[in-house]
Amino acid sequence: MLSADRPALEAVGLERAYGHVRAVSGVHLSLGAGEVLVVLGPNGAGKTTLLRLLAGLIKPSAGEVRIAGQKLRASEPESRRPIGFLSHHSLLYDDLTILENLTFAARLYGLARPEHKAHEALAGFGLADRLRDLPRDLSRGLEQRVAIARALIHDPAVLLLDEPFTGLDTGSAQLLRTLLRERCLGGRAVVLVTHHPDEAWDLATRVGVLRAGQWALLEPRGASLEQFVSRYQELARG
Amino acid sequence: MNVDPIRAQILIRRGWRITLAALLALAVVVTLAQRFTPTEVRQGLAQKIFYIHAPSAWCAFLAVGLTGLASILYLWLGDQHFDRFAATSAEVGTIFCAVVLTTGPIWGKPIWGTWWTWDARLSLTLFLFFLLLGYQVLRSAIRVPTERARLSAVVGIMAMVLVPFIHLSVYLFRGLHPTPIVLKPSAPSLDPEMLRTLLISFAAFTLLYVGLVTLAYGIRLAQEAEEQGHA
Amino acid sequence: MVESLRLALAIAAKDLRAELRSRTSFLSAAMFAALLLVVFNFARDPTAVATIDLAPGILWVTVAFAAVVAMNRGFAVERENHAFDGLLLAPVSREVLFLGKYLANLTFVLLVEVIALPLFVLFFNVDLSQALPGLVATLLLATAGLVSVGTLFSAIVVRTRFAELMLPVLLLPFMVPPLVFAVQITMRLLTGRALSEVAGGLRLLVLYDVAFITVSLLLFSAVVDE
């Protein structure tokens, strides 16, 4: 379905200004299927803005985002199809059951037999016995599983994660890491924004550090977390 | 995008000059209206306020129309100048509306016997006032400049589309109510001296609009330049 | 084209299902309408002014205010858990999104009117035997226009600080023309005039609807796309 010779996810000269402030400026990116880019940076560095630009939730002031060579455009709904997005917000409706939530998502993506698909997706994440539950009745960890199921229901080629570990205790974070590694990331182009280098280190194939809207660092992931952390702390200070 | 503080000052000075010229012209109009224009036979002195009211209502109209047009241009071309102009035009329009809505009753009470009449022009001005106020209230409630510009542009365009419908409603409404015993100022018959005063008044008010917008735009630009300097 | 309609209906259905579960907004709006009608009744002196002179105005003011209360929920529900991002991420056009929200709001406000109308008849002792078809047509047409502006504006105000206050402030001037036209029509219908006599007013309502449904639809993407 996706052309093999084009990068799965590309950003070319991406810029986003808010009045005089440049939240993101001159960002380039090229990611292939199976690559996982972990993006770090201090508060206000532009990480969330970058992710939302990649998701098509914000329009760039300049530059473009391409998915398998196709330009992402707000006016072209189909260009958004290959994107999956996971936030620390669940994107779920509290007054609908989790089955209804996923069925609705399946419908939005034009999937055949939406209710069946929703059932399958939830069962796949161990939620088959809680289909009639409302999101607010679930623990944070379970709610996040539903959110993941929702993000992946249409089998996206690109997966974007916005600080998924926020608000999770160590145990849940570990569970999430395992879940992501085993079930979610394979074969997709993934960008994961996070605050702490150690949270997603094992998952990364590449690391990037954003500072004042620009790459301060963008390279394949090295072997040593400690070395990276000291470099990262320097960058964050300087 | 860099804001030029020098240009701001030039605009402010120019704005002052045009405004003063306009105020001068207005003084001429008032004198003409008082002394040198014949009084209308049926309505008497009350009719003279028409020379002030009709043109100010026209300026309020102009302000809404230009805000709407600037809003369209902003959404289409993305240039911040249009947003600034739209906001400025709305501010000036609000002032014109407020002037009409306060001078009307103040002038009118001793002459007409009532504070308010639902005369078509006054009603229309009242609605324009609410529209322009709403536009500015919305602007004040949004912090992010790009979002503020975008959302108020949408409201500006909607307001412009609404105006003809308000016009229809006002005239429809007036059709239901018989003219009150005490007459309201209306368009005089085309006595050449009355027409002359009216036309000069229109010109003076339009000039006033241009002057105030230039001045206010310059002030806004200067404020932005200062903020940028501090950033 | 069919697919777009189906998507819009799915979005509307989702809204209605969510609302049916919680019922808060619907009950508030319906109760608000009922209370307004009661208050209006006590705020008048039936011996001084004939009911028939006041009734159309009272009906339409009630409809207008209840509609604003009803539409406040529209985008608020999308704010929890940032659910609106889910809609914006999907391969669905902004116009279809608007249509879905519009249909949900329309259904909603019409349901409130279905409750308000019998109460109106009851409290004000109005004879609707002749007027009913015309009145229903007027309600449909006026509501169609009001809801389009309301849907667009509620998408705007949801991002501001005092959304519940901001919506009526922005919306009320836009409600005046359909209210004026509708009151005119209702007045004629209640005094036993034929449907043909209100054709002009109905045409004005249609004009308003066409203008504002179109413009709201076109401007929606400017509101939701950052």
C-alpha cells in the first residue's frame, strides 16, 4: 500500500509561528517503517507542536509533512488516514462505553464491520470482559490500553505518541513499554515525544533533542543511556 | 514578522491630521445645519439631527463592512495587516455607534418627548453596536494572536453577512408600528441647501472615519512594536 | 457523497447517544424553556394586553433562549479527554464534521421545541387547530438557520474563557432576523390568516437559512484548523 522507496514519514523545512514566536523552525525529518524516533527537549522546546504538525492537527506556517510521499493537507482528509495518534489524553467520550467509542472510531476510518473490528481490537488488548464499561470507570492504565486500541484500530503506518508515560507509576509505565514494544511499534514509523530519556530508551532506534523549535541533536540511538543522559543535560542547560 | 515603529509614528501623526481636518469640517456642518439650512416645515428643529445621525450611521455601516472585507482577506491571504485593520475598523465603528446612540436620546428628549424611538436608522445602529461589541469581546477573550485573528475574522464575516438581514428585520418591524405622535427625524425633501449640508456632512464623517482608523491603526502598530521590543 | 452523509450521520448519532446517556443538557434546556414560559405568564397582565398580541413573541423568545442553552453543550463534550482531536485526526472533511454536529444540534433543539410547544399551548390557551402546519414549518425553518450559526459559534467560543457567556453574546444578534420573521408569521397564523399570506415571511426564513448554512459550513474549517 505504501511505496517502498519513499520514507514512511517526512518533514521538510517544517515551521510554525505564533505571531512573533517561532515554536518550530526549519525542522527536517525522515523516518522509515520500523524506525522509532524518541524526541526529547525542555519545556517549551516545541515537541508537542512538532508532533501535532506531524499529525496534521496544526497547519505549518512553512514547509510540509509527507507520508509515503503524499503531502499532508488539512483539506485532503485521505492524507490523514495513515496516521495513528496516542496522547496522554484518552480522546475517548466519557458517556459512551469503550465498545461504542471504538466502534465510532472504526466508523470514522471507514472500516468494514465497525462493531466487529472494535470488539476484536479491545479483545486483543485484554478488555473483552469490560466492553460495556465507561472510560471514567477504568483505571488510568486500562484507559490507556483503550486509547492505544483506538489509535491502532485502522492499522496506521505512522504512529505518533505524545508523552504517553505521563501520569503513570513505574509499574504501569513498564507495562506500557512492554505493550508498545510487543504489540504496537512493529513495522510502523514511530515518533514518541517524552520528557525523560530513560522512559523510552529501549524502544528507540533514533533520538532527537529539540531546543527552541530546532534540532539540537538528531542521531541513531547509541548504546549507553548514561552517556546520552549527560549529553542531554548539557544540551538542556546550554 | 517585524513591526516597524517608525511607520507606526508616521501613521499616528497622519491620523491626527486627518481627524482634526474632519472635526473642522464637522464644525462647519453643524454651523451650516444650525444657521444656514432651512428648517423643515413639518418636523421643525428636531429634523436637524438627521445631518449628524444619518452620516454616523453610515460610518458604522462602513466600519462593519470593512471589518468583514478585511476578515475575508485575512483568512485568504494570512497577512496580519488585515487582522489589524479589521480590529481597528471595529473599534472605530463602535465609537461611531456609541456616539449616535448617546446623542440621539440626549438631543431627542427635549425635542421629541421620548428618550428612544425605534426609528430604522437608530435600530440598525443599535444592532451594529452589538455586533461590533461582540466582536471585540471575543477578541479580548483569546490570548494567542493567530487564533484571535482567525476566530474573530470568522465572526467578522458572519457579521457582514448578517447586516442585510438586520436591515430587513428593522424595516419589517417598523412596518408594524405606526409613526409615533411626536415625529422622528427623517430624510428631508430634496431642498438643494439641505442636500448640500447633508453631503458635506457625509464627506466630513467619512473623513473622520479615515482619520480615526489611521490614528488607531498607528497606535496599535506602536503598541505591537513596543511589545516586540520587550520580547 | 453517500459516504460523507453516512459519516455525518455517524457523528450526529454519536453525539445524540452520548447526550441520551447523560441527559443533562437536554433536561436543562427543556426545563429552561418551561420555566421561561411560566415566568412570562406571571410577568403579564392578561386584562391589560390580549394574549394573542404577546404570545408569538413569548414563544419565539423561549425558543431562542432554549436553543442557546441547548447548543452550549455542542463542543464542550469534545473537550473532555481532548476527544475533538480524534475527530480532527480522522480522514473526515471539516464540512462533514460540521454537518454531523449541525444535525445533532438540530435534532436536539427540535426535541426541546417539541416539549415547549405543548406547554406554550397549555399556558397561553392558544388555539393551534388552524395554525399548526404553518407553525411547524416556521419552527423547522427558523431552527435550521439558528442552529447553523449556533454550531459555528459554539465551535469558536469553546476555546475562550467564558464559553457559556460568550455564546449568547455573539449569537443573539444573529437570532434577531429569524425571530422577527418568525414572530410575524406566527402572529398571522394565530389570527387565522391563510398560509398563502405568510409565504413572504417563510421565504425570508429560507433566504436566511440558505445564506447562513452555507457560510457557516464554509467557515467551519477556518475555526477548527489551527
